[in-house]
Amino acid sequence: MTQRGPFLFFVIALFAAGVGTAAYRHQSYHIPFLPGAQQTVWQVEARVEYLAQGGSTQVYLTLPPEQSGFRLLSDSESSASSGFGFEVSTQGQQRRAHWTKRVARGEQVLFYKLDLVEDPDYHIEPAPAGDPALQTWDEPYQTAALQLLQSVIPVSADPASLAQQLSLEMNRATANQNLSLLLDRYSPPELMASLLNAAEVPARTVQVLELEDGRRRQGLRDLVQVWDDNVWRLFDPATGMVDDDRLLLWQTSSPAVLEVLGGSRSRVSFSIISQSRPATALMDESAPGFDISLYNLPIAEQGMFKLIMLLPVGALMVVVMRILVGLKTSGTFMPVLIALAFLQTELVPGVVSFVGVVAFGLMIRSYLSSLNLLLVSRIATLVVIVIGIMTLVTLLSYQFGVMGGLTITFFPMIILAWTIERMSITWEEQGPREVVIQGGGSLLVAVIAFLMMDQQLIRHLAFNFPELNLCVLALIMLLGRYTGYRLLELHRFAVFNR
């Protein structure tokens, strides 16, 4: 490849690395690309009540498994159970809340709470169904089940349609004798799952929680899951296939939802509320690699990096304005530091303070010229004078109640002193017109850089996706190879229009 080829390849690789890493972090850590993004959080509280018999007691509550569409907040699980020991145990894929107490007597109430983020992009691969459960029927139920299946299998094409036909058959106004016989012994969900298993279709009874804001003392709903096309589909024997967008799978075939040892008359109910929270507060901090991020720095350092990460954007604006537009500035990247100061002072007070300090500094510098001081001594003198100017402006602003003047201390004093020195030398060598051009150009570039750096979207992306600075670097390098005319140079060709 030519020399241009490797350069373009490197620039494209930088850009792709920045975009790819940002996309990965968005997918893995659930960091939003847009500021102010909101997500729905479902707060679910399980209330367990039972009558303790006076001895030791243990309570097991089955917890919902991981499932697509809902992401469990890692630090949201909690229990309110005075005097009870509590832990969340895991056996295989099944999680259970476990309460223990040495001596318990009378009515006991336990609470378990968890927060779930509604996330359509969150996907969990379903566990393979395996072979259908072996069904054994006593007579006359065996004959009734076979005859019922023989009537619905011919009018179905796949597991889902077979389940749908069974649902229709079970809800006919005039049920046949076989179905009536089976329903006398089995509940509709249990019967539907058993019939599907008998037809060699993997199916199981499950219990789900219907998510509805403001519901109290709600129970679980019995449904049937059918394995079809490598996914589990939910069916209600009363209505057929159901939409599972707002259904939280709580329990599969085993174990039981609630088990109580050393007690009786146990029951569990659920209360549900929904909230909208900022997406940045719901990031998955348990994901691999999250601990190596800016979020784990102390708060003060995070605030500092929120400003530092904006510097590449300011540098990009300087490159654009100098290389493509052709503006002259006093110092190459001095406008970036001035723009950074504007972020602290706000724009109008910052511009007024900058112009005032530089103008007064130039007046002092003109006097220092007559003293024939060496360069280092002259700049050091200007630094002290600039500090004095800032102190005086701050004190006067406070006395007169002008709060905007208090922010002048955010300007970089060394940079201001060096800017005054450079402008003074330019005045002596090239005249006041060049000083106005360079000073005005510096101020204009600083204002444009400030307007870009002050955008909420830019601030959000710069801190939450620092890898996007690779894209900024790629653009800066690409602009660095530009050798064409600048925008402000095109007026020289106006003569051709005459």
C-alpha cells in the first residue's frame, strides 16, 4: 500500500475502535447514549404470612429466574423480617429466599423486595426443554385423554397451534364428555400441560406475576409454557396465547413457590409499583470490566474528569477553525483553555472578564517595555500583576454584589500572562491590527469551543463514553492532512467574478 493507504487504515481503525467500544459498553453496561434517558423500574414486594408453632422455623420463597425483558438490579434485593436470619441461596438455576429463626410463635409477617428494570434489549437464552414429561393416566382418564388428543391433533400444525386448539376445546360452551371427565380431576393449566406432554410436546405449568402499577395483595397466575421453535411460549387455558410483555415469570414446575417448616396457614401476596428513573442510575455495575471505569473514581476526581474529557472536543474545534476556516489565534490551543474557563464562569461574565484582564494587562505591559526587563522576569511580573487584577476584581465584585465577577479566578493565570506577553510583542512587531485579529480570533474560537463543550449531549458522551475520543482523534488526524484552501482565503478569488 502507499503511504496514504496505511494512514487511512489507521484512522478508520481508530474510528471503528471508538464506535465499537462505545457500542459494547452500551450493550454490556446499559449506559444510555442520550442524556436524560428514562427507564421503567418495577418494584415488587412479596409479603409472606404464616402462623408459627412455637419452635424453630424456616421459610423458603422461590425467586424469579433470569428472563428476557427484565433485568434485576444487583443491589436492590432486601428483606424486612425482624429477628429472622435471611439469605438468598442458589441451587442450580433456581434462586430462593431463605428465612430462619430459632423460636417463633404466633402470626409472622416477612417481606422481600426486589427492583426489576424493564429492558426490551435484555435477552436471556432459554434453557432447552428436554424430553416431554412421561404421562401416566388411570382409566377412564387414559381413554378420555387419547380421544381428546385425537380430535385436536389433526387440526393443528405445530406445538403452538396444538396448544391453541386445546385452549379452544377447553372453552367451548358445550364441552364434550371426555373433557368434562378430565376437568373434574385436573385443573385447566395442569390438564393442558399433561395433554401436550402426552402428545410429545414439551410443556409445563408456571406461575407468573402480572405487572400493573399500584396493585396490592396480588397473587400469582397459573399459566402453561409450551416449547415451540426454540422458545417458551405462554398460554392461558382460558384465552390461548398471551402477551408476556408485562408478565414476570416467578416459578416453573418445581420447587413450590412457598415452603414453610415449623408453621401453618402460610400464604404469599405481592404488591407492585412502577417508577421512571434515569438510565445512568441503572447501569449494570456487576458486568465484567465495570470496575475499571471513571464511575469508580472518588466524586471529586469524577468532577475533574468531566471537564478534562471535554478538552478533545475543544481541540477538534480549534483544528477546524484554524485549518478549514483559517482563523488566526494568539497561541495554538489557548482558546481551549479559555473555553474551559467559560464552562466555569458562564459565557457573558467570562468574555467580559477575559477582555478586561487582557486589556488592562496590555496597558501594564506597555509600561514594562520601557524598563527593559528580561523575558522571564517580564512574564513573572505579568503573572503577579494578573493575580492582583483577579484579586481586585473579585473583591470589588463581592462588595457591589456582582456575583459574576467572583468566577474570574477560574481563568488560567499563567496562560493569561503569556497571552498578554504574546499580544504585546505582536503589537510592537506587527501593529495593533494584528493584535485585534489574533485576539478576536482567539475569543471567537473559544466561544465556539465553549458552545460545543457546553452541549448536554457532548458532556454526556464525553464522560460516559471516553472511548469516543478515539473518534475525535481520528477526525483531528484526518484534518491534519488537509492542504487545500481555507474558507477565509476564498475572497482572493472574488476578482474572477468581475
